[in-house]
Amino acid sequence: MTMRTRSLGTTGPQVSALGLGCMGMSALYGEADRAESIATIHAALEAGVTLLDTGDFYGMGHNEMLIGEALRAAPAARREQALVSVKFGALRGPDGSWSGYDGRPAAVKNFAAYSLQRLGVDHIDVYRIARLDPDVPVEETVGAIADLVEKGYVRHIGLSEVGAGTVRRAAATAPIADLQIEYSLISRGIEAEILPVVRELGIGVTAYGVLSRGLISGHFTADRQLGAGDFRAMSPRFQGDNLTHNLALVEALRKIAEQKGVTVAQIAIAWVLSRGTDIVPLVGARRRDRLTEALGALDVTLDAADLAAIEQAVPAGAAAGDRYPAAQMAHLEA
């Protein structure tokens, strides 16, 4: 496996062809092993992964502290290659509840101050609000991040889960390096409007959910028991008939993967990689074995016949159920 690089847009940094999404090491997918999480981050850095993605609200700061601990324990050369992307703005309660988003300029700078401390770094490489605050114009939020860039606390401005119109408004305010948004074989909503706009503007895409929270990893089974704290226990795509339908798509994809001698996860990640060199898939591995499997996608080449077969097996719009519960879908522009 040779780690290639991609650019986070025309104004962003060069990063590894795959990034590591660290959320599951702290929240939303059940218990995680701290030592194994840190070992997985170290293994990713050793393999040439440079982009580490987190949010200040993942485990109410736990994830940032975890990454900070992993970076301090990493060899200097690996630590220096790491680029950290941070999402901010989600408001949490002591009981773990969610209460909206705060994109006010003063809040932006407050969130950044705490993130810098928890991560143990002097700057954040890519900084973005997790969801648009409906009460604050995006120009004000992006302008506050631009102030942090000017002062050296942030290197690049990102966006997350916003529509094409908001992307244009943000880009007219300050240079935008990257849009982070869900994109996978069964989540292709960006293709019609958003992807053309970010490409027109020279903005890269960080694709999260490339395995749809494990649904199209090839490892999820219908009889799997999910804990109360596991996001998938509430996700429409993992419920009842929706799950049965979606796992049938996975089995169709498995046949193609087996013909190529690869795993379902590898072909699903390779499909996202095939969408363009301006797209960087985030893999949410919490263990080293899952990381190794994901990295194997870099060696998978999909030709025209493979892509046609995948399209036939899992056509656009084939998934059953929304990607978030209704209350969360209300916060999305895409």
C-alpha cells in the first residue's frame, strides 16, 4: 500500500488520500477501548495518514483530549505530519443532550480557545462549524474563523453539511478550503448541486460516512444488538424493514467485492476514492484491524466495468431511510 496525497481544495493543504475520523473513539457508537484508540491513531500516522478529524463536542471534549494524548506520545516526525480538522458549535448538556448550534463570532473564538488547550497544539489546521447556526449569518461565523486565521490560531477555513447557496456565501467572505459532508454509495445527495459548486469554487470535499456508520462495511448483521448510546439504534437506516432492504444492497455489493478479491468495506471506500482526487474519504476505524482493512482500499482499482456493476447493484437513491432521525435532518441543508 502506497499512501497518496490529495488537496483540500485550491487553498487547502495537501493531505493523505484517506483521513481518520476519530469520533467513534469517544462517542455515539458504543464503548471504545482507549488504549486501542490511541494505538489506532499511531498506526494511521505510521501508515502515512495525515488528516485527523474530530469535533469539540465528541464526548464533550474527550475526543480532542484523546487525540492530544496520541499526538504527544507519537514520534516527533509523525506528530509534525498530522493535520487536525475540528468541528465546533454543537451545544451539549451535562447529560449528553443536544441543544442546537452557536455560530456567533464570540462563541467561535471561545470554542477555538478550548480546542487548542485540549489538543495541546498552537493552531488548528482546518476549523469549521459542525452545522449552520440558523440565527447567525454564515458570513459572521466564517468571518470570525478568518480572524483566527489572521492571528495564526487556524490555518484553513472549512464548512460542514451546508448547501450550495451557503457554500457560495461563505466563499465570498473568505477562502474556503474544504466542505465536510456525508458521501457514500448510499448517500449521494451532494452530486446534483453541491459537488458542482465546490468544484467550480476550488473547494475540496472531506467525505464522512463512507461506510454509512458500518452499514455497508460488510460486517454489520441484522441480529446485532445496539446499545442505548449507539447512534445507530435511532438511525432510520438501521430500523426494521429499512435495515433488511439496506443489507440486501450490501450483499449485492459483496458479490462484486468477492469477484475482485477484496472486502465490501474496501470496495465501498474505493468507490468514494474513484469520485475524484478532490475528495478525501474519512474512515472511522476504532481498531487497528479495521484501519488496516480500510487502508487496503488504496490498492483497489475500479475500472469502467466495475463501476457499472456497482452502480447496478447499488444505484443512487437505493437506500431505505434517511441518514439521520427527523430532528437532526432539520439542521441539514443537504
